[in-house]
Amino acid sequence: MKAIRLTRWREDQRIRLGLSYAGDRDMWPVDDGVSNVHSAADLLDYCRSCDVEVGAWANDMLAKRAIRVSVRDEDLVIPVDLSELWACGITYERSREAREEETQLGNDFYAHIYQAERPEVFFKAPGSRVVGPHEPVGLRRDATWHVPEPELTIILDDRGAVFGITAGNDMTARDLEAANPLYLPQAKMFHHSAAIGPSIVLASTVDISQLTIELEIWRHDQRVLHDTTSTGRLRRSVEDLVTYVQHEWPLAPWTGIMTGTGIVPPDEFFLEDGDEIRMTIPEVGTLVNVARRIDPSWAQVPPAVIRVLRIDPRDTVAVSLGELTPGQEITVGTQVLRVNQRIPFGHKVALQVMAPGDWVIKYGERIGIATSLITPGDHVHTHNVESYRGRGDLMTEKGVEQ
């Protein structure tokens, strides 16, 4: 079976999901064949409901479907919404050598880590801080020696199983870690210090043991750095790294794990503001990001993501899993709505127009009647709905079986 990519892109104010064989530029939009599947999580749930493995289902769909669409690179978005991203260090011999050369506190430290049974594992970023293709990656204002670290990145599903792989950029402020290994959190965790993409290759369709990883850095239209490595040089197994990440830390659904870098730029090289970073794993594609010096004009903390839950595809309302405020945008599947009134946690938000007398649908069932005009984004509650759940007399009047 050929490697199969899962890719997302923005089109007409909605996010679409597509499948393609590695190397193909055009892709099959999943929503052309399966409704309400707009993400990796949706696709996995759908395949589970059909009792079929994701890779096998995707291969079957690609073999049968003739429809393909072309997607511009600039329209690509992060291929999966992660809960958290972890990273691993000193998993390649080249990385160990570089750290030994640069540290100011003795070189045995990294040799011990490389040989030890327990790998170096650290938290990299919450999912909301991880960026995708063509988004900027950050350069700290209090550091001068930044480098990108191209890494095979493992994507775990909601049950902690390996769902797929992608390319990852583990940005590092090398001068901070060189001064003292205990500064590792500051060297690794800062605004936009992690990027993944541009697609996910389904795990069952790829052999990760001999993948090529390529790094290019372009400055003023000139390539100033080029290097390659192979996952065949990775000392640790993926299973080993996953095991240690989840030791005493129950994995959150859709966690990413960066597996370490085998490419280390020379000591005289450092990223400059405006450098374009290109990381390629041929089966995955090329992840492109531009380095930018962090400043208040763009380093804004992302707002907490408040989810809304549509329980059944037939529902005309969704349930808020956090307080919603007027003007806030929410996404339900591919539908983007603007909230019209304050909606408390656990209350309903309208997904479509409901005229007076229309049924309000939740759980796929009729739960009440609209008593006034309800528009998408409205708060749906007792002020504009008359409930019929548990009202046998009224349900009979409306002609609904009890």
C-alpha cells in the first residue's frame, strides 16, 4: 500500500479534509463522500463505527473515487488539533555530539542521556500554541542563537495509539541551553516554538524506520543551509518514547510526540528574522515556516478554545462546553457561527434558523417548539422555546407519538 496523506485546508470560510497518496498534488475531499467528517478525530470515529481500519478505508476510497481537487500550499492549515505536544532529546548520535560540543558545563552530561535507558522527554507546548504550515515560528528576544530542529513527529489518537506521522519543527534557543542544561525549558518553550505539518501520513500505510528528513533554510532567496538525515539513525524506538511520555502522565486525546533531531546546523549558523525554514519528509510533504522575532505586535496569547458539541447530525442546536460571549466565533463541523448573546456553560446555541412553531432538535429528537424567531448563534432556552419533553398531553396535541 502506498503512503496515504491526510490534509486540511481552508476554503470559503470552512476547513476541509482531504486524502491523497504521497506525492500526489490533488486530493479527494472526504466530505464529498462522507458527511460530518472534517477532522482526523471525525474520520477515526467514522471508521470505528464501520469497523474498518482507517488506512484500509482510505485506500479503498482513493481507489474508487475519481474526484480530485487542487489545493494551494498557502491554504493549508495545521493537519490535526492537538491537545499537547511533547518532545524528546538526544535520540540521535549527531544531537549528542552537538550538545557535548556546545555545553559550558562539561560534556559527560549528554553522553549519559544518550546511553541511559530512560530517554530525555519534555513538554513542548499545549496544542493551542502549536502552529501549522506557513505560520511564523518565534525567535526569543533574550537569545541570539536559534536553530530549527526537523523531527519525525508521532500523532497519537484519543486512545494513545499511533494514528500517523508528520513533520515537526522543534525550535531551540541553543545559547540558553548551552549556558546551562537546566535552562532547557526556556530554550525550548516560547511563543510559536513548535510547528507541525503539512499533512499526516496514516501509520498503517508507512514504514517509519527509514524515512528521509531534509532541512533547507532560505535567506533573501538564497539557500544558506541544507542537510539530511534518516530515521534509521534514531536510537530510540517510537514505542519506547511513547511509553516514557505516558509514564505517570495519562495521555490527553490527540497528543503529538517529537522524536528528536538528527540535523544540527554548524555552530556559526543562527536563524535571522525573515528566514524561511523548509522541512521535508517525502511521504509527508514540506513544512514551510518563516522565523520572526517575537514582539507584542504578533505574539498574542491564543484565546482558550471553547468547544460546542453537536450530539447528533440532525440536531438544530449544539451544547456549549464553556461560556460563550457575544461576537465570539465558534466552529461546528465546517460551519462557522458568530454568537449573538451570552450563552452559559451547558446551554444550547442555535445552528440554523427556526421560525415560531418549528421543532427544536437535540439528541436527534424533538425536545421543544420555538416560540419566537431563532437565528444561528442565538441562545436557545426557555425564553424562546416551549419544552415538550415529558409533556404527554402537549405531545399528543402536536401529533407526536408518546
